[in-house]
Amino acid sequence: MSGFGRRTEPALPPRAERAPPPPPPQAAVPIVRPAAPAMPAPAAPPAATASRTRLWSLVMEQVDPTLAAELPGERLRAELERLIHQIADKHRIELSAREQAALARDIADDMVGLGPLEPLLADETITDIMVNGPTNIYVEARGKLQKSDVRFRDSAHAATIAQKIAAAVGRRVDESSPMVDARLADGSRVNIVLPPLALDGPCISIRKFARKRIDFARMVEFGSLTAPVARLLEIAARCRLNILISGGTGSGKTTLLNALSRLIDHSERIVTIEDAAELQLQQPHVVRLETRPANLEGKGEITQRDLVKNALRMRPDRIILGEVRGPEAFDMLQAMNTGHDGSLGTLHANSARDALIRVENMVQMGSFGLPVKAIRTQIASALDMIIQIERMRDGTRRVIQVSEVRGLEGEVITMNDLVAFEYEGEDSQGRIRGRYRAAGIRPGFIARLEYFGLDRAWLAALEEF
Ligand SMILES: Nc1ncnc2c1ncn2[C@@H]1O[C@H](COP(=O)(O)OP(=O)(O)OP(=O)(O)O)[C@@H](O)[C@H]1O
Ligand SMILES: [Mg+2]
């Protein structure tokens, strides 16, 4: 293990040689080690008052981390508070009851949780946590990015927490492998980059798992789309169109994919492929696959492309690719063109047109030397729809474009905007106003709508615009 501040604990003498425990000074606190050997106390946060710092080290000298780890969170906090109170009394350290309680919470978070990140993880309004070094932490709350006053003691402290996160999913992160994707126990997605790659100290980026599911009804409430637009997307999913969801980083692509996937029939067999599993499908028959990074010797990597190829041998009704970002695009298109319709995926792009260009570039990576026209033919026949979503400057995530991929004219893929969001201004609170317009075109996939008996429903939804 390399030295990212992992505390070296002195080896305890064998049990028989250990001095008999001195009589406890006051009521015994069950987390206190019997004979407390001197242990190097970690430094308390620099911002803390001197009394807090002193109490922190005194407490850490007495607490046995193994015993502490066995207690449930609330109990540990209460016991720590009791211990802090005793120590403060004994050493005449002035700290208000509120500060003592806060100290107990911080120590408990550090011992059994993710330290200073715990309050941010508990805050439901926060969706993203971005640690850029020990004292530079940002959060996204209600769609807006802001600096948080939470901080780590130092770089080593942040690295210890990062290692704890990685270790929990059986990965390691240190100087020799300083970049890791992981997941928290609750499903939140985490990326870690340590020095020397990260120049200003450990970086930890957390996309929190949304406890409250965001389905179409909630998206309508949030103003992410309107009921008729939601209806069109539902119909598209039910008709097994091949759909890509495109948008910038954090724009809500995965969330929309989750919402769409909820409409898939329960009788279908679905295979999902992701780098870090984020999809939460409700169907009973789902096979979830996740990629694997190379090990330290550079071996054993399983890519998304490997998984897509393998998925084709698993008799899937649909393949869902969490994020298309490389040569697997080629295999995905092949799958879409060979009967695995209803396949879904997301990708990073700034418009539906850009999304097509990205797919083309990715397919080129995966199919050496295939002529451009052949690639475009594949794309045009595989993809049916691209949904563009955007995080707007007022913090709202909004579907701004629903386009159909129509076909090929010469060498150009033709597209039609079926629905587009038109910006109309801002209200007094700075919220963006606008409306959806539907183009009065019969989509190229009309035959499919008819086949599924949903053509009337489609027209009815358009009437409501
Ligand atoms: N329509 C929405 N309304 C409000 N919040 C949303 C909406 N969609 C997503 N969010 C929140 O925004 C955050 C980002 O969403 P999501 O993970 O879906 O984005 P993404 O585009 O997939 O991001 P990435 O590019 O990192 O994969 C999440 O915390 C999610 O809960
Ligand atoms: Mg995503």
C-alpha cells in the first residue's frame, strides 16, 4: 500500500502480555479500548478551534476503531458524545454541548463513513459532489453548482476516504493506479483521481443515486417536458424504436433512459451494459453487465464492446447501453440492424445532428476502413430517434429536441425535428419560459406505430401541443 496517509497503527502486544486494564475512571463507554496504547492521533481540521482539535486527538487516543465499527451509527454517535463529555470534563476543555455533538458526529462520520462527505451525501437536495483537493469542494444542488464549506483535514485525509470508497468495491486506488471508477453502497457513481495525476490533491466526483425516482410524471412536474411530449416518448419506447438520448454532461440522460425503460414490457428479456451500473430497471427479466478495467499488470480488461458482442449471444429482446462512447457503437448498430430493435442508449453530444456525427466517429473507431457511405447507411437504418436533453442555465433539465432519423439522401443522413423546444424568455425568477412545437410531419416510423396500434395515440398526443 502506498503512503496516502494511511495511519499505521502500532501492533498490540499479545493478549497475555497486555497490562490489565486500569479501572475505568467513570462510567465505562463501550467503545473505549481496554488498555489504550499510544496511537498517533490524526490532525483535526485546521479550521477547528484549539479545544476541538485537542478533544479530537484525546478521543482518538481512547477509541478502538474495531469496537466502534461494530456499533450502529446512532449508537456510536451517542457513545462518542458521552466520551467527549467525560474527556472535556476531565481536561477542563471548554466546548458547548452543540459543538460537542457536532464533534461526535464528525468523528463518527470519519470512523465508519466517508468523513466530511457524509452530510453532503445525506442532503437530498444535493445531486453531485465534486472534491477538487481537500479544501475545494463543490456541490450541485437544485441544478446549480455552488462551493461548499465542507473540507477535509488535508490531502492525506481525502485520499484515505477515496481509498475507503474504492476498497468497498474491491478496487484499489493509489499512486500506481490513481484513477478508479467505483460505486457507493447506495448505488451512487464515483470517480476518483489521485495525485500525481490530480495536481491539487485527490479528486472525488460523486453522482448521487437519486432516492426518489424521477419518472415521466415528475419530469413533467419539474418542467423537463410536457405531458404530450412524454406521451410521444412513451409511444416510441413501446413501439420498440431504437432510441439514443443525447446531451451534455449531467444533463439528465441516464435519468431519462431510466424513465423510458420503465415502459418496456415485462415479458421482454433485457440486457444492460454499463461501465458503472446506474440503470434501475423494474422488469423481472433483466441481465445486468458491467465492464471491468485492466488489472495492475494491464490484463483482464473487459470493454463495453466485448459485452455488446457477448450480449448478442444471450438472446436479448433489447440491449440497453448506459453510455455509448467508443467502438462498441459499431456492434450496437449491428445489433439494432439485426433484429434487436427497441435498443436504447445515451451519448454525449450537443444536438441531435452532433449525436449522429459522434456515432459516425465512434463507428469508424470500431470498423477499420469501412467507407463513410456504408457507415451512414448503417446508422440511418439502425437509429429511429434521437432525444436531445439539456441542462439549461436556470438549472432545469429539459428535453429540447426529439428528432427522427429518416434515411439517407446521397451521402447525407436526413433527420426531422418532430418536437422542438422554443425559448420565449425568462420569468421574474429567472426561470426559462418556452413552448414545445411539433412539426406536422408523418414520421418515417409510422408503419411501426400502426403495427403496434399506437398511431392514433401518437396523433392524439400531437393534437395536445
Ligand atoms: N429531469 C430532471 N429534473 C431534475 N433533476 C434531474 C432530471 N434529470 C436528472 N436529474 C438529476 O440530475 C443529475 C444528473 O442526471 P443524470 O445522471 O441522468 O445525467 P447524465 O446526463 O446521465 O450525466 P453523465 O453525463 O454524467 O452521465 C442527477 O442527480 C439527477 O437526479
Ligand atoms: Mg449518465
